[in-house]
Amino acid sequence: MDPNVPNEKSELKVLVVDDNDSNIATLKGLLKYEGYTILTATNGSMALEIAEKALPDLILLDVKMPVMDGFEVCRRLKSSKETFQIPIIFLTVLSQTSDIVRGLEIGAEDYVSKPFKPAELLARVRVHLQLKTAKDKLKQNNMVLAETNDQLSLLNATKDKLLAIISHDLRAPMGTLKEILNFIMSNYDDLDHQKLHESLESIRDSIESSYTLVENLLFWARNQRGDILFEPGMHNVKKIVDDSIKLMTASANSKNIRLTSEFNTNEPAYFDSNMMSVVMRNLTNNAIKFTREGGQVSIHVDNYKEDPENLILVEVADSGIGMKNEDARVLFKNGNSFYGASGYGQGSGLGLKLCREFVERNGGKIWAESTPGEGSVFRFTLAKKAS
């Protein structure tokens, strides 16, 4: 066989272990002619070291060696998680059945008696290398299959989540909207201006709630599929805050809530602007949603005192119903959907899940602090430069 011609065998490594240089030379020449890559060791310790580092595809192992015989080398190889799958063929002058059984019991795949016949040796080497290659391919296929199953499980979980949200969280505001419209149509002639105005406000709130939920639902589904492009860059933090305030002003005014912002730094930060817009919109919307009539929501931007050179801190504070501080501490840690005391705010929690995923995707962290009846503060960090 021409050694200069590439072939599949050249990718297969055979470790020859024998304390006799003449035996090694003979085996090396025979196997190299067949196109295999040959590694050699003249004692057990060397064999263990080479096997662990090179991970050969097959080991031809002499039994009778000084200091550490082949049985001990085989036992150690089969006890190691790195080398236990390497097939071993014993080369032995031992002919007693008990010796052969001993070798097979400690993990050897086969044996060849010395002096060996080249054709027999090559046939056995070829068979065990083919088996090893087949096992490796099967293992690789199983890994691909396991990964595919994981992806299918994720898709099924996403589907189940979508169905749960549609059947429960989206159905509730739609049901409320339907009831209000039926009430107006049935009692239109008897409704005074104030009652009609209140009904229209309820309709608006239901529509806004449904719109926010659907928008978050679409973002979340796309994010689960990996369809959202991640395009970070240097951006003005003030712009995403101002844009969020513009979008939420009408909602705040409807509850007579004062919506303000304060900037103690104008430094840009490194983030994906679309993702951070979603974060700001959700946090501001939540703050307004859980703040009582006549309350206040404020957004504050400053250097993060823990690392002012590298991080910017964004805070969204409200004077709303709040929640227990122990609930606030685990809000983003475990993906809990709870927000608000006395059971208010329980549901899909998609907005907060998106906030956590998007902030962490941009290299920041997000957390909350709260006191029942006094309001909550949601905080997240942004890097001043690319990491």
C-alpha cells in the first residue's frame, strides 16, 4: 500500500505495547503497511500515559512484561473513563485456558497467540477496528438523536406554554371586553356620560392588556426558536427611556400617574436596542399597571456604584402595591411569574421572563426590591463597552 495515498485507515491509531523491540518493529511494519497510524510503548506505564493522551482506536498489548504486566495495564485502562472503550487485543505466549479467560474477564476484546500469523493478526485488528468505528458512529448518532429530542421537547414545551397563555391569560381580557361591550349595547340608552366613560376606559385597559400580552408572546416565541437577531452596539440609554415614556404616557395619564425620568449620566452603553426597548417597555408598563391612581413611576439612570467605570444602572421605581421582599429576591432567579402582593400579577409572566432573558443576553443582570404597600424598584445593568 502506498503510504502517500490518503485512506480511512490512516485516521485509525493502533498502540503496540511490547517490551521486545524486535516484536514492536515487526508489528509496526506490518500494521503501517496496512495504512494504520502506529504508536508504540515498551512498558505498562508508558502505555497508560500514551493511551490517555492519544486515545488510540485499538491496543495490541503484550501480556508478559516486567514491573507491570499486560493484565494490570488492561485493568487500569478499563477502569478509566477516558480509555475504557478502547478495544484491547492481548498478544500472549500463554496458552492455558485460565489465562485467556482472565484476560477476557478484565475487559480485553480478543487475544492472539505468539508467534502470531500475520494474516490472522490483521484480520482480528481489522474486525475490532470496524467494530470500534461502528460503535463510535452509533454513539455520535445517539448524541445527535438526543439533541434532536431535546429540541423537540423544547418545541413541545413552547407549544404547551403558548396554548396555556392563549387559553387562560389571553382569554380573560377578551372575556372582559366581550362582557363590557354586551353591557353597553344592552343598556346604551340608560347609560349616563360618566358610566359610559368608565366602560370605555375598561375596554381600553382590556385591549392594552391583550396587546401587551400578544406582543410579549410573539417576542417570547421567536426568542425560544432563536429567530431574534442579536445586534449589540453602542447606544444612547436616554433614547430607549424616552421612547418608553412616550409609549406609556397615555396609560399613565389615564390613572393620573406621574411618569418621570432622571439621568445622572449620559454615557452610551453596549446593547441590542430592540431587546432593551422591550425590557424598558415591560418594566414601565408593569410599574404603571401595579401603581394606584395618583401614584408615581420614575426611571433613574446612573453609573452603577459597584462598578462605575464599566456599568450603567437603570432603575424603574413605582409607588404601587409592592410585594414581599423575599418574593422580589427570587423573581428573576427562578423565572417565577409572580409580581405584586395578595396574588396580583400572577399569570404568564412573559414580560418579566423576556426582561431577564434579554438583559442577560446583553451581559447584564436584573433584580428587584419591594415592600408591600410601598412599591417596587426594578434594576438592571448595562455595559459601557463590549466585553
